[in-house]
Amino acid sequence: EVQLVQSGAEMKKPGESLKISCQASGYGFSNYWIGWVRQKPGNGLEWMVILYPGDSDTRYNPAFQGQVTISVDKSVNTAYLQWSSLQASDTALYYCIKLGAGTSGWYIDHWGQGTLVTVSS
Amino acid sequence: QSVLTQPPSVSGAPGQRVTISCTGSTSNLGADYHVHWYQQLPGTAPKLLIYGNTNRPSGVPDRFSGSKSGTSASLAITGLQAEDEATYYCQSYDSSLSTAVFGGGTMLTVL
């Protein structure tokens, strides 16, 4: 069974750094794209970034390029999303995602449970 | 303003059929990129409902079906049930933005 287990909720101040995690299990970690989707309170879904662990190919949504950094540690099947300097506008629920396989384009076949990040002074 | 446009809300009575539209442009749905649909129940993570325009993952009831034509796509739900009350999102790829994109979401109310 595929599982994406994310780290717990975070409360941070503006300007602080943060790294959240997503541990994957139940499938070949190196063989599928993994990434992150943002959902601001009461809002819709925003595609942020994906990475292919097999060769580290990374595709950022241009709107998030330079704002966040994705990384993976293949030794522990874990993906990370990090910020160097948080802003209040980063307050949101962040979902870890795994993309499906095949020829149907980029689609999300599994989601993590979400990590709530709150940034407030 | 989302690149893919969905109605903010739809509603239907139990047992009825409802459709949710997703309208794009020549840089996404019209460029032959696939559309995918997700269901987000209140307070939970989204779940894949339809991928590759028309395909249902294992476990998704056949009451849910997808279609796509030109720059538009639709999700149809037949035999509406109370448990279908959720927000539904379409998603595709946009070549102008060079990223995947979501619709704004449609809240389905079962009357």
C-alpha cells in the first residue's frame, strides 16, 4: 500500500526558515515523481514543484521558483520542502504528492495527509 | 483567477445526475493535454477520481465518469449520493505557464 506520511504542523515567525518532510513507502521511490501542492485556507489547490528521485530532475511552477526548495533523500525515501525566510503569505496546508505512471500526463495518484504551516508574528 | 475555469458550485438531489465543467484554452486542454479530476471531502486530502480524461482508478465507482472535447472537459456523477458532497477539482498541464494547473474547484451540494 502506497503511503505518504508528512511531518506535523508548524508554527513559525516571519523570516524564520523551515523544512517539512514526506516519507514515502509502498512503491519504488526512485521511479515516480514526488512533489508538493499548496492549499491556502479556504482556497483551491496550487501546484508547486515535482522531482524525479531517479535522476533528480526537478520542475518548479514558475510562481514558486526561488520561493521554496525541494529535495529528496533516497536512503530514507523522503522528500522535503524548505523555505529560507518564511512570510505570512506562506501560511497554508502543504500536501505531499506522488504522480502516477503511464502516458496520461502529470496526475496525482496519491496524496499525503497535509502539513499545516502557520506563519505569524 | 484560475487557468482552468470551473463553476463555483453545483447541486443536485439524491439519485440525480450532475455535471461539472472545466474550461481551458489552447495552451492546456486545447493543446491535447490530459485532464484529471480530484474529489476533496471536507477536512481531508484530495483523492484521484479520474485520470487521463476518462480513466477511473481502482475503487472509484462507475457513477463517476469524465469526458473531454477541445478546450473543455466534464465530470459527470450519476446516482448522486450524500457522500458525494465535496469539492471537485480539474487539473491539466499548461504549456504557456510550463506547469501543471488546477481549476478553482466546484463545491457539490447534495440537496
